[in-house]
Amino acid sequence: MNEKECPLGGAVVVAKFFLKLAGYFALVAVCHVCLAALWLDDEIVSMRDYWRERFAEHQAVVFLGDSSAFSWDHEQDERSIPEMLDELLPDHGVATLAEVGKGMDEYAVALRFMEKEGYRPEFVIVEVNLRAFSETLYFNPALQFAKQKRILGQPPWLLNLFFRPFSVFRVFNLQPVSQERYDSHVVYRDGLGAMPLAESLERLKQAETTEEQGAIYYQREYLYELTPEHPEMIAMVECVKIIKRMGATPIFYFTPAAFTVGEQYAGPQFTARIEQNRALIRDALEGLGIHILDFARIADPSEFLRDPFPTEHVSAAGRLPVAEGLARAIREAGKSAAPTSATS
């Protein structure tokens, strides 16, 4: 009896098809593994090497921050806060992991990478920039750093074998927030009402005066209501835990905030909301045994750089006191940790 006459003939044909298909995929997988072993992915290698090079020499201090640590204008003194700190602590050395748009989630990824690499600094400084908790930054599709997080967070052999195919088939989601979702995300700001982010950004572009621009900017960026469930709050707690596991001393600090300018543009609710959110962050850190340094009011209103209205970026005159305060905190922590000799 041939396959056509056999009642199970169709099933046999289907089974043979799937066996051949499985064999084909197995062959493709073997070829992929062999090629991956021979040719390492340049992007994966270069990104991991770039981060390793920052720790090529032992640095006692690691600085985690965003653009508020840097000069944001053509100044005569363009030194960043970590550069100033490095000069104030010549015996320590400062490794800088500060980039535009970074927040607590990205800091946690960097710390996990450091921990896996066996890097053990003495101090880890973490900026707390209140604007980084705003939807326009932490929810921004352009500032998710999904590829960097994946490359730094996964074993290199796994990435080299499966990064590209997993990315193509969306096993690795490299766009966690779509532009459409971001544009339609509704925010509420006192004085502006409820509106999608895209509309808020468009209003900022169409504003004719600096006062109008400043009002929209400060209301949208700072009048959010922070909660313990906020993704950046959860990541902040994770940062503390990783730093402590590495045996380092965590030093968190509030970056300078333009209270005078904020009240000018957003009204008295600006300071009230800022203080409410600062209290939540302070309480969360104190619950973990961390006393946060407060440099929020350390800069004079004239020291906030205009672009075209003052933002969270300060001039060198505003950055230097922050660096000096951090250096002082590190020296004091070093003295308290030093063993004391017995006296007769």
C-alpha cells in the first residue's frame, strides 16, 4: 500500500515536512553559532570596551550624572563638576559616567555592569536632578538607551549569538516607548490643564516670548507629582542596593534648582511641588540609611544658564560649590572610616 492509499499518508507527509524544516533551522542555527564565534559583533565589543576603558586605572570615585554636571554654554571655565572634583581630590581619581539624558534607570544599569566586572570604587556619587523624573525625559523614546542597557546587562556570549536575531524578532525590545505613545501621553500641570506631551511641546515652540516659553517649560518639567512607584524612584533604590553590595559609600545629592526663576514662570506652586517631591526622595533615601546632600539652593539665580530662559544648568560659579561640597563629604567620610590608633 503506498502513501496515497494509506489512511495516515497525509500525516506522514506533514511529519516529513516538519522534520526537514527542523533540520533546516538546526543547520541555520549551527552556521550562526559558528559565524558568531569567528566574528564578534563590533558594536557589542566597542560599547563594552568603551565602558571598561573608563575603569582602566583604579578610580576611587565614580560620578553618575547627566548634562547638569557640565557646562551648557560657551564659558571661559568649561570644567564639569567631576573634573573640578578630580582636581580637588588628586589622590582619589574620579571616573565619570555622566551623559545627557541619563537618569536613575541608566545609573542602575551602569552599576550592575561595574559590579559584574568586579570594579570596586570607594565612593559612588549619584546626581538627583528633579527634572530627570519628568515624563519628557524618562518617558522620551530618544532617551531610553535600550540598546546600551541590553548590551551592558547581558552576557557577551549571549549577545554575540542572539542580539541581532532577537532584535529583529522583537525578543529584545529596543524601542520600549514608541513616538506615538510618547506624543499622546497626557500630562497634567497646574495652569496648563491636561494635554498630550506633543501639544505641550508644540506650544513651547510657538510661544512668542521668553516668559511664555519659561511658563510652559517649568510647569511641564517640574510640576509633576512624584510617587514611590515612579520608575526612577524604584531605580534609585536599586542603585543604593548595588552600591552597598560593591562595598562603596553612596553619596547622593540634589542638583541646583532655579527656585526664584521657577516661581517667576510657574508661580508659587513651583516651590511647593518641588519641596513635596524632594521630601519623598529624601525620605526614601533616609529609609535606606542615606543622607542626601542638598545643593538645591547653593547657586545664585544669576548663575543659571539661559537657553533662552534659565534651566537646570549652571555656570562654573554654580558648579564649583557643588564640587567643593562633594569633596568635603568624601574627605569627611574617609576620616570617619579611617582606623583610630589607641592612645595611652
